[in-house]
Amino acid sequence: MSLTEIQKLLHDKDIEFIRFEQTDTHGISRSKTIPARHFEYFAKNGLNFLLGHLGFDAQAVVAPGTGYLEELGFPDSRIRPDFDTFQVLPWAEKTARILCEPYYLDGRPAMAAPRLVVKKSLSELQAMGYRLLSGFEYEFYLLDAATREPPFPGIQIFATLRNNFNQGLVYDILRSMTAVGVDTITANAEYGPGQMEINFEPAWGVAAADQAFTFKNGVKEIALQHGMIASFMTKPHIDQSASGCHYHQSLWQGDKNAFLDDSSADGLSDICRYFLAGQLAHAEAICALAAPTVNCAKRFKLYSFAPTNATWGIENRTTGLRVKAARNESTHVENRFGGAASNPYLLMAACLAAGVDGLKSRLAPPPPVNGVAYGRDGVVNLPIRLEDSLNALEQDRVMHEALGSEFIKLFLAVKRHEANKAATAIANYRTPEFHNSVDDWERQEYFEFL
């Protein structure tokens, strides 16, 4: 869209306010609201915004050592809007939003910003002759905002009575998401009390992450308007199903799916094998961004339909990577490492960085797993502590180079600060029992905003 087209929409839709919105490191929307009369000025010149919001934890507490806060004197950035992301928000009165990216005041891009990180990886992929089609598949929990009780009990997955437990809320989400370009395709109750899954179509390039970001933060706003809290916290209850984020990916050359090869025995191309092999090779580092809280790895449980190791298989829900070998243009790889609390921009960036290394190095994957992948010997197990995945990311030179030193420094500082907070607050944090319980501190830290 052009600035002129947006200004016409502001007039035609009687828009009074525009949010200049961006993702923080956690995938939380951080924004400023601008009266429409000031939109043109800020659209052309940028809007001052605290650079250090990227160095906050989920509760907006400053993490030391990020390179973005105390080292620079807590400066502003100037955020610049991407006109193509302009949307009128049906859940906010006379309000639109536009997604932005932060720049230093001297004009340099702030390369710890998740949307800029993933655009860097997409540019590299494009230079290799590919474009990315991908989509995010989320589960989330709902609670009554007043009582903090789930709106329905039990685990009646797909039951129509549960799918429409609150028709006003569910239909409001479906209609609103479609109105902002998130093309919802299915909605159903999931495998926990108050747990839902709503899926939407994949998209090209960064638009897929933009849609996931819009979906997560929009669902939260809409739920509050219906007296509920929606949470994408990965494991809010130790005795209930976790909320995952399966990330579906395929590479394309022109109008052809580069993962498809009808002449091979399984219908998969060498490009597909290289790309998934890269994600297996860097699985431990990917988990730092796919399972980015001290709570997330509690999802990695045997026989839970969540992965526990870096394996792959065709139509296998027990492996880390599930390949959909459909022998048509829908052939794709589903990375199952992600928790719902992950930031979609960073999950995309991590998978791209690893996959591109697989392409460049022509990595060969191990044989696919037939049958149950749990409890296997001779495979890499996924880290069950955030500190271990952070160490893996820090030591992975390929991922370090692909994601950039500015981002790596900030991300490690924020997440190690978070782990230190947890260690101080939770008595059993440094014991094996921590993996088998969920402390109230975790819910207080993550439930509302992630």
C-alpha cells in the first residue's frame, strides 16, 4: 500500500486512531496510539520509541547486558512503519494498526528486532532462488477473567458442544481475524479444559509471521472483551495438555514447490532433505527460540504427542519434524519443536537459519523414524532446561552468524536474566522436579502476556 492509499482508507473508514505496533523479543505487542491527524507526519518521519523494549523480560523488567539499554543510556529508537501491514482493527473502535521496525536515531536498523532478524534470513533465502511459504498452528487456553476458571471442563477434543462453548467469542475471533487478513480455516476445542486450536492459511515470507503475531495478540484482546483471558503460555498446568506451535514450511521456486519430487520413492526432493537435515543438525539451538521460556520445555514429554528428540518421519506425530509427503504442491515440513509461547518471527528465523545451512552444506538427514520416536537411543534429545538450549545457541557458530551478533547478545542476556529470576523465585528450580511441576511464579510471569 502507498501512503496515499492508507490516507484514503483512514478517511473512508472514519478511523480516528492508528497504533504504531511492533513485536518485542517475546512476541508481545508493544505500541503507541496516534490520532489520525498525526499519521502522515509519523509515517514519513518515524516515531520515537524506547529502543530498550527489546531488552525487557515478559513483565517489562530491564535485563542487563543486552547492549540496548544501560550501555547506551536508555535511548530512543525511531520506528518506521511498513505500509503493507496496515489493517483496520474490527475489535477496536475506529482504530487501525500498522507494523513497525526500530532503527537507531542515526538510521541504522536495530538488528536485534525480531522482524528485522527474520527479514535478513528471508533475503538470504531469496538470493539462493527460493521463497518461503509457511504457517503457524497454535493451541491456547482460555480462562474466565474474574474467576480464573476454565470455561469448560475435561478433554473433549473436537466435540461440537465444546467447539462452540461460547459462540459469541469463537465467531468474533473467526470473523475478526478474517477481516484483518488472517484467513482462518478451522476452529475446535483441544485436549485440555478451556483449550482451543484455531488454524489459518499459510502466507509468503514475513507475512506469515505478521499474521501469527496479529493472531496471538488479537485473540488476547478479543477474549478480554468477552470477559476471558487467552493465554499462549506453553505449559500452564503440569497435568494438562501443553499448548504447542507447529511451524509448517515449504520452499518454492517460481510456482513450483521445491520440496516435491515425484520421481523419488517418498515424493521428497533433495532440497527438502537438505532443509530438514539442517533443522535436525541445529535442533538444540533452535529450541532456544522455539521453547524460549523456563516453562516451555515441560512440553517435551514422552508419549505426549510433543517431540522429545531431533528425529523426523513421514506423517509421524512423535518425531521432531513431521513431513507431509502428499506428492502434490502441499508437500511440506512441520517443525514441532515450538511452544505456543514462542515469538513467531524468531521461530521462523531459527528454522530458516538452520534450513539454509542444510541447503548450503547439502546435509543428509538420518533415516526417517517408522513407529514411535520416543525413548530412542542414538538420537539427540531436545534440551529440557532453558539454560541448555541457550548454551547450544551461543556455541552454534552457524546460527550465531545467521541471526547476527547484535540479536544473539540481546536474546541471551534477556533469557539468562529470565532464568535467574526463576531460580531466585522457585525453590525447586535447580532440581529435576522442576520439569515435573508448574510453579505459580511461572503463571504470574507468563500467563497473561504470552
